[in-house]
Amino acid sequence: MTRKPSKKKKTTAKKPTRKKAPAKRHKKDPDAALEAERYENPIASRKHILSEIKREGALTYQSLAEHLNITADDQLDALGRRLRAMVRDGQLVQNRRGGYLPVDESHLVRGRVIAHPNGFGFLVPETGGDDLYLHGKQMRTLLHGDKAVVRVSGVDRRGRLEGAVISVFERANQYIVGRLFRESGVNFVVADNKRITQDFLIPDDSLGGAADGQIVKVEIVQQPTFKHRPIGKVVDVLGDHMAPGMEIDIAIHNYGLPHDFPGEVLDDANKWGDKVRNKDKQGRVDLRDVPLVTIDGEDARDFDDAVYCEPLKGGKNAGWRLLVAIAEVAHYVQPGSALDREAYDRATSVYFPGRVIPMLPENLSIGLCSLNPEVDRLCLVCEMQISGQGDIEDYRFYEAVIRSHARLTYNKVADAVVERKSAARKAVANVLPQLEDLY
């Protein structure tokens, strides 16, 4: 008789309980003392956050907060703000799962975008090295001059490194200038800057009174993304397309040239009055009797240098005394003043045909700092002794007060001294001897 095998009784085994892993001990924040000085409720410093993420790998906001033992609401809010700032400054990027990664890892590169009129572009790495090619699809979310973090995505058929945009941490354009079009009920502006290839959509309620075909200044209210075109609103109507002088207005707005002076700058300039004060002349060498002259172009409005020359004792073979006086602008632009800050931002005067955008307000640029004839002006002077052979044998610099004896032009001086035309010589008779010496 065959015995049937007995059925084994099923037993349910308990799964071993996993012991809770002890909390990881993380390094002390090296900038903890500095954070405590700056903030009432200090949190982890940027340096500490970066070091923790590098050691642990990608961390989400929640996991980073747990890792740093941050539980208080105000500190959690502060951590969120800090992480957003680090993304904005290009120190961190977020992956698709919300994890934060340092930019210097995972083949991530940060740099500035140079757009090409044909729609593609390049990322110039901040740390140097080869530019990364950005395909037209990648450029949809970028404008010329933006700063972005990209991932090295491959090599194109020309052997160039290609990049894929991860995030944009600094936008270069707040305004653009272009021509407004209305087609099929849709308003859009085509930028005058050929490196900006995206069209800017303008809602009907943001036209600012502009008409189809006009040149407008647009404030960007929504930057471009991979899915959406940039959106703007018209803040200024510059005029009709091809109107006389329009190219100057376009250039001023395209390059963000400051052309209006803030009130505090005008106040700072106006405090000097319209003529040199007696107290400002004190302690300076008085050259008002020396017949210095300015020589500039026919249409110059400001005169910043004056010259004078005479032979030394012993005749022309013995040499010459030459004075070059430069308007002393620094006397009026005090360090740290509103004028100083504005001049620093402008850096220079900008000259267009028939128009000048001055570095300083006009009561200084064409007033106190311009060596106009027959008025006292403050100058820095270089006085030189030059040999008959043209060698500079001695020189000195000093502050002076001068009084220009004539406002001359290149053409007038050439007619009088080079061409020796009698009418021209008669017109400058009072300063002709020193002009001959200068020549």
C-alpha cells in the first residue's frame, strides 16, 4: 500500500524588524558664526549646503531640511529662500525629481549666452574653455546675454560640444526695442537687435496706444520658455518706422544708454552755481593773463583743453615753454557723491550725429567744466620745457585758474597759420603770435 505524503502545515514567518539607522553626523557649518552675526534665526550657510549635497548626492528641499535638522517654520522658509537664491546665482540646479545638484557636477556648466541671428547660439563658460553650441530648440528659452546652466549633451558633427539648458539664473534683458506688427488679430514686436530672434507677443490691453508698424520700447513681462513665447507690454512709442533720427533713439534704448539725469544728480550739479566761486580759486596758480586758447571742431559744444606756447629766453633755438590746461572736472565730482555714481555708471559721454548724451549734467559739461572764452575756469596744467630739437627737458603739474582768450576751430587756425589767408589772420590777430609759436 502506497502511503500518501502528508501535507506540510504552512507557517507564516515574521519579517525581521529593521533597526532605525542612527542619524548621520554631518560636519559643522564652517560659516555658522558668520551666519549668526547676520541673521536673528541663522540657517546653514551656502558653503555648508553645497558640501552636504556633494557628500550625500541630490537632496530635495524636504530631505535637506531633515538632514540639517531644520524644523521651525521660519527657518524652513529661510532655507527655501536660500535654495532659490543659490539656483538664481547658478550655484545649484534642480533635477526633474526636485533634487538639488551643485553646478560643478554632472557635466553642468554655467556661462553667458551669445545668440546668433540665425537662431542658434553659444554658451561661453564662466570658467573658460570651449564654448558650448546651443541648438535653436535650446535657444527658445534664452535671449542674448542671459546667463544659464547647461548640461553637456553631446558632440555635433563638427566636433563641437553641445549643451542642453537646465536653468536660466540671470536675465540680461528687461526691455527691448523693435517694430510692432499686427497680423490676424495678433500683436507682436520684432526686436531691432538681430541677435534677439524671438517675437514678443503683446496683449491688446498692453499696446500703450502704439499703432501697427511703429517703433516701440517693450518691457518684458514674461521671459521665453520652451513652450511659450516671451510676452511684453509697450512702455514707450518712439515713433514711425524710418522717421528721421529714429536710428539714434533705437540705439539709445537698445544699449540702455542713460539719457536722463536723476533729480539728486541735478541737485548735486546745480549746487556749484553757474560761475566759479572765489573760494574755489584759492591756492591755485593764476594763469588768467596767459593767452591760452581752445582749438576744437566747428560743432563742438564743450571745450576741455586749452594750449599756449612761447619761446624761451635766447630765441627759438633755445626751446619752448608749452602749457596744456585740462578742465578739472574732479573738483566738482566729489568721491561717493550722486554725480560720482552717475558718472561711474555712464563711463563716458556718447556722441551721435547732431546729438550728445553727456556724462555730466549740462551746467557742468558745457558750463563750469568747459573752457569757454573770457570766463574763469579751474584746470589741471602741465607746463613743459621743450628743447629746440623737440625733447622734453622738464615738466611739472599744478592746479590753476585760467581764462581762455579765444574759442578757435581747426579750420580757422589752419587758414590763419598754414594757408596764411589775410582775412583769417586778421580774425585771430589778438592771439596770432602764440598760434605761430604753437605751429
